[in-house]
Amino acid sequence: MPQDETLQMLKALTDAKGIPGNEREARHVMKEYIAPFADEVSTDGLGSLVAVKKGDENGPKIMVAGHLDEVGFMVTQIDEKGFIRFQTVGGWWSQVMLAQRVTITTKKGDITGVIGSKPPHILPPEARKKPVEIKEMFIDIGASSKEEAAEWGVTPGDMVTPYFEFTVMNNEKMLLAKAWDNRIGCAIAIDVLKGLQNEQHPNVVYGVGTVQEEVGLRGARTSAQMIQPDIGFGVDVGIAGDTPGVSSKDALSKMGDGPQIVLYDASMVSHKGLRDFVTGVADEKGIPYQFDSMAGGGTDSGAIHLTANGVPALSITIPTRYIHSHAAMLHRDDFENAVKLIVEVIKRLDRKTVDQITFD
């Protein structure tokens, strides 16, 4: 276990298992870490965690949302030989799945499996050149029959998660883990409340762990409806463009160069007034940042900004390599600078400033 308190939190969050609709374990971890800094903690009807920290009770409501769920799989059936058929839950690229270890969470405990397919040695040459389709894959848990798998507790509907342990790399700023998408957003929400502990802030801050983001921004919709925020921040992962073969026209951001201020994605055009305010604070405090835009994909901001009469919202993301796979990598400095930036922004979001951002 890492000695550093922050690394302990990041390990606990990322090692936790929680696909969309099964976020309980991740929610409990987030609650454990955020509760000491919150005045109250509650859950909405879908299971999103809402931690409230009150500065000025009559001030604007500021929502900082990271999603609890990770991409994974769900058991759909067990065949006669004990092999598991499954459904992806969230977006997966077939090429990152084969021969990967997974954990099936059953009513009798966790079971280890591996994703398999027909071996290439017995395929015709043309078939070998093509990626294996997800529908042709299965999970092998070492069972000899359907009855044995059932005896071990495997049931259709069981959650299946990638298996990977949190790892600090040789460059200790580089952190490798499953589920950075989006336990890093949950960690940002926790540390923002922590960073406001001894600070005056003219507002009420909501640190939120939303559910079911990967299947349609669902928990952000319900939790924002409950909160009715005046300003919303979706904190999530973004694409790092600093690996071989990626050009600047594909993705601009580099790990370690600061959090990403998202200009637009498929779910939202960011609010220009809020975006300008945030970058102004970053410039004033010397906090590094990068601009990013994504033609595909979206974040919780996409649901938050459509709440009630509309909410000025902005996505602040962490450049991350290899998302939606078993292991992703990010840079600790980007996480810490995102927290620092959001804390500084919140300290300035009084009623007058929020009204100016919203109605100017």
C-alpha cells in the first residue's frame, strides 16, 4: 500500500469495482474519503453520492461532478460447458480485450476469469487478419459445466470488471490504474472539498460522484435535478496526445502540462463566460492548463448544463493515456493542478460573479 495519503486514496478509488448500475463499492470508498470534509452526505434515487460543504448558505450552488462508474461487462448467460457470455457496459474497443484478466462479482464473492476466443491457429488465414468481434468472445472461469459455474455463484446480471492493481511507475508522477475514467474525477471532488476546509467561500459546494455516466450521463441528470446548481463543473479524463502516432491535429494535450479546459464535445459547447473566468483565474495564479476539444464523447457537464432553465457548465479534464482499457496512465501534477484551479475558482464565485457569468 502506498504510504502517501493521496496515493492511498487514489489506490482505494481505482481498485474499487463499479460498472454502470453497480457503483456501490466505489460509492462507499468515495464517501469514506469525502465525508470528513462535508457538512452532509446523501444519495439520490439512482445512487449518485452528493456531499455538501456550506460556505455562505445564501450563496450560489456550485456542483463539482466526477462519475463513479467504470467501463466493464455484464454476465448475460452461462453455456453448457461453463463458459460465460457477456455484454459490454460502456464503450470498448475489441482490440484491448482479448486475454485480459477480469473479476466477476457474484453473490458468493469474486471469481477470476480471462477473456477468450477461438485461437488464431485454427482460423483460416483471412480470418486471422481481422479483429475478433466482441460477440465472439467469452469469459473462461475454469468451470467444467453450467452447473459448476452456477454453484460458484455466477448469475446473469453479475458485474464483470477489468482486473488491474494501482501502480506507481518509475517516474513517480506517472500513475497506472484501471478506472481512472473516472475515479480521478471523484478524487478531484474529494480534494476540492478538502482544499476548501480552512477557506472562506461565498457559496455552497456540492462534491458529487455520479452514476451511469458511461451509458448516457444518467446520474448527472438526476443529481443535478436534485441540487439545481448555479454553476456546474464536470471533472473527468481527456485524451493525451503525446504517444507515438498521434499528431497534434488528433489530440493536442500532453501529460504533465496541466488540466484540460474543454471547449466543446459531443454533449456540450462549454459556457464561454465560465470558461473565460476559469482561465483568467488560472492565469492570475500561474496554474498551467491546456485547451482541448473532442468531436466524440461527452462528460457529465453535458447533462448538468441542461438542468432546469440551464446551468453554465465547463468540463475540466485530466490528459490520460489508454482510457477504456484495463490500464490507463495519468500524471499526478495534472490532478493536483486541477484541484488547485477549481478551489481558487470556487473561492471567487460569489452571487454577483455568478450572475455576471450567467447573464452578461
